[in-house]
Amino acid sequence: MSSSGTAPAYRRLSVDERRTQLIGAALGLFAHNPPEDVSLDDVAATAGVSRPLVYRYFPGGKQQLYEAALRSAADELEQCFAEAQTGPLTRRLVRALERYLAFVDEHDAGFMALLQGGSVVQTSRTHAIVDEVRRAAADQILFHLGFQPEYEAGRPDSNAGRPGTKAGPRLRMTVSTWITVVEAASLMWLDEGKQPPVAELRDWLLDHFVALLMASATRDAETARIVRHALDLEESDGPVGELARRMLPVVGDKGHLLEARGDL
């Protein structure tokens, strides 16, 4: 109520504003409920509008609204791995993982429904959106490793002009494998009641990336070159040095014993 005793004037939303409002309402519901448990009435009630108004903006009904909400979430997820190409690689990945895991934490039920499948509203289009997020994440990591991202042709925000050559198959497999690990671990983390603490999960995922990269470097000259360059930028008290120090008590003298036996 204003000071004059009259209610403030109602502001009519533009088409884009109303669409954004409805997608935001749907995202909030999908974030904490499996998609099949969310109705258009739920979205209308959350947005404070009528069901016919939702249909006016999304004549395809719940499926169209779900895909629009999923596209919006995918755009946010794709930005999680976007980092300036400066400083140690592991520091960049720490920040990227923090954003990714914050998204998973906020959209827990929706994230599980999205990646685990089985939803009655999932289609080839929704699966394509999820796959796009995976490829975009892999592209960002390859970019930080000094390679031309592979999945950006035709995208409005394409950076296809960035310098760098295409990564070889072993390095691309290494990065894609890690993306799969991040997804699987995130789902298990949610299933385990968000345990261990998110900071421990972040560091564990970073350890996995370093270990995968190191293992690939022993069999692939290209990856070995990338690892050597990345190590030049790492700090002695950073994640790589910390991982190496934690590995020493585990390995102990076994490395020397294997070498003496001819196994190394």
C-alpha cells in the first residue's frame, strides 16, 4: 500500500520478462522434484499466474516448458567451467568445480532426474541438451590445456577463432572420462546425503583429474607434453604438490622394489 492509500500500479511484463519468469518458476520446481511430479498448475501457482497464461507462452505444454527450463539450466552449467586461461591449471579447475558442485547442490533432485534418466518427459531433445553440456565442459578443459575446443562450430558464442590445434584421441578420451567421473560422483554424493563435505568431494575430483592426466602422459607423447607445460605453472604448495606428498607414504619403497624386480 502506497502512502496515498492506493495500491501500487500493476506492471505488465514484456513477453521476454514473462517467459523468463515462467522458466524461473519451472526451474525452481524441477530443481527439487522429478520432472514427472511437476504440473503446469504447479508452475502457474509458483509464478502467481493462471494456467491459460502458461499455455499462452508454452503452447506445447509441460514438455515444451521442461525443455526450456532444461536449456536454461544447461546454459548455466556450461558456464561453470568457463575460466580465464591464466594461472595454474589446478587452480582454475578448483574454481570450476566449486561452481559446478554449487549448481548440483542447489538443483539436487532436478540434477538427479536429469542425469539418471527415466523421466516421462525425457526425449531425444532433452538427451541432446545434456550431451551438449558434457561436450561443452570437455571443450572448456581442452581449451585450458591449450587446444582448440572441438564442440563450438555453429554456436552463437563460438570461439572457433581461438588459437590451438585439435587434441588427439587419447587426451580427448582422458578429458571425457573425467567428465563422466564428475557426473557419477555428483550423483553418488547426492544419494549419500551430500557426504563427504563438498570441499572434500571437490578435492577428490581434482585428484582424479591429475591422476588420469598423469597416467595418460605415460602412454601418449602429446599428453606428456601438456603435463610438463602444466607442471611449470603449478605452485609447490598447490594441489599437485599436495597430491604427490600424500602419495609418498602410500607408495613408500614399493616403487624402488618394482624397479629392482624389472617390473618398472
